[in-house]
Amino acid sequence: MVRVTSTWTEPANTATALLLLGKGTDPASERGVDCPGDLPAPSDPGLVARARAAKDALGDRVFVLGHHYQRDEVIQFADVTGDSFKLAREAAARPDAEFIVFCGVHFMAESADILTSDRQQVVLPDLAAGCSMADMAVLGQVEAAWEQFTDLGIADEIVPVTYMNSSADIKGFVGRRGGVVCTSSNAERALTWAFEIGSKVFFLPDQHLGRNTAVRQMGFSLDDCVLYDPHKPNGGLTAEQLRDARMILWRGHCSVHGRFTLDSVREVRDRVPGVTVLVHPECRHDVVQAADMVGSTEYIIKALEAAPAGSAWAVGTELNLVRRMALAHPDKQIMFLDRTVCYCSTMNRIDLPHLVWSLEELVAGRVPNRIVVDPGTAHHARAALDRMLTLP
């Protein structure tokens, strides 16, 4: 058996890297909400001890969730780690936890609030932790598109499907119209269900997941898919294009996964003979087509864990996760698909100072940054989530 002692090589810095530890802002993807409290300094040597003390003081009253893309300094305090939907369900399965501290981004905390009981309070340590993809689908724009479909006489044929990475408003919109939520791991099942009750799907907000699922997994052609751009008149599409389309894809994407290119795949294959390219389905279609394996975050983790010693992997997903997997498996050569830094800048807004501040506020009897979804929206969003849970 070949033994490899892997040395993690950090990708080169880019402007994105300046967003680490809250340095700088990204106006294209952040909500721009400042923390209202006095944060501890990142250099405070007592941060770990303070976080541990506050968490111990709260005991079973608090349940800390950590998304896979979080920094290690935050993940170490998570009671459960996972993807967004798994974490929201874990929160709902802890009805005795008074406070749910969600170390993720805004739409994830909204989903946790929808799925948990009224007596539980969901906290997002930094309100600036938004999601650029979720923010690309604004309710008013989506409603305007649906009105256009109605005027064309095709709305009755369309089943709306939204990715989990969407706001509560969009989940509510989909729920009101009989649609369903999906994750990256069950998107094919959700689309199969949708096409059993309609002839078209309106897929929000990630064009790449929708296209990759329809074409790569379900045998559709690229011509079956059209891209609806809310910033163009009539979505940039003719009435004929909308009538002929089977998949109407919203023009949204992940700012992290969208950075990987076909050149990235070619470069790593030239540089590392025998490398296996493993990417997330939020990547561009040509990248997914060129990859060896494609799957959700949980799929990527399981594939790397099961990989034989000595194997080489180039992984196209968020850098925190790839680094964590590389360091956890030094007998395998696990590398980042891109040669430059590609963090989820908004996920990285939640750092140890924000977590410490949130926990200490709860100890003091104050609930910071509570995320609350209004009851009407929550009702319809829950309906769309419940449909997903009953998918065959």
C-alpha cells in the first residue's frame, strides 16, 4: 500500500481572503448589518476559555450548530456539524434547547426558526452573514416573473422548486403555489416529483444545480433549459422560449462554486497525474461535466473518508471544508481545485469573537440577533419543506 504524507498547500491570497476575520466587506453578497454589541478583540488570548465558560453556563439551554463551511475556531464549539437542512432538523429535534445558535448564514437560521417550536429562539452570531445566492432571488422579482407566466397562460403548467439555499420569503412563495424545497442531494427526486404534476419547473435560485440535475441526472438537453434574468425585460426571454422550455432557471449562483472553471480542472489534471476531481453540483455545467465525481457536501465528505490511502483528490467546494478534510486525512493527497483562495466570505463573518459575544449575551439574559420568520411566511415555507420530507 502506498503511503502518502500530505502537506496542505494554502491557495494564494485574493481579495476574497481580506474578508477573513471580518476584515473588509463584500457589498455584492452581504446584508451590511453591523454587530450592535462590543465584540471581543480577535487577538484576545482568552476567547476559547470565554466561549467554553459561556457555553458551560448555559448548559442544555443552548444548542450550537456549525455548518461544514465554518472556520475551525467556531466548529470546535458546535454540538452538531452538517449541511444547512441537517442542522435545521437537528435543531427541531432538540425541543428542550431554549436557544439555537446557528453558525451558518441567514437563510439557514430562518429554516431553523421555521422548523423549531415557538418557545425556541434562533440566534445568528453576525447578521452580516448572508448568502449571495439566496439574495439573488428577491420576492418582488420572483412574483413579477410568475405574473408574466400567468399572462402567457403557462403558470398552471409550472411547478416551482426552490433550493434550500433560499430565503424564507422564496420558500413561502413556492409553498403557496404547491411547490417543493430541495437540497443538493435530493434535487433529482424533487424534480421527478415536480414533473409528475406539471410539464415545467421554475427552479430557484441556483441555475447550476437546476441545470446539472436536469441534464446530467435526468437526461434533459441544454435546449430544454432557459435562463430567466430578473434584471432584463421579460427575463430576457421570448414568449416562445418560455412556452417551449421545460426548466426555467433563475439567474442565480453560488459565489464560491461559481469560481471554479474548466481551466481549473485541466490544470490540476496536468499537474497531478491520476487525480480524481470531485465537485459540488453548484459548480458550472462544464466543470461538472469534466469532473470525475459530483455530489453534495455530505457526499464529498464521505467520498474522501472512504478513499484509499495514497489517492489524490482535487475538490471543488468551500476552502474551509477542503482544508479540514486534508488535515484530517494526511495519508491522502487532498487539494483545493482552484489555485487561489475561495472562502465563503459571508460564512466567514461568523468568527470566534462573534460566537463569544453571542453566548455571553445569552448568559447575561439578552438574546442577540434573533432570527424570526413571520407566521404567514413560515406556514407556507413549512408546507414546501414538508413536501420535500415526503418525497419518495
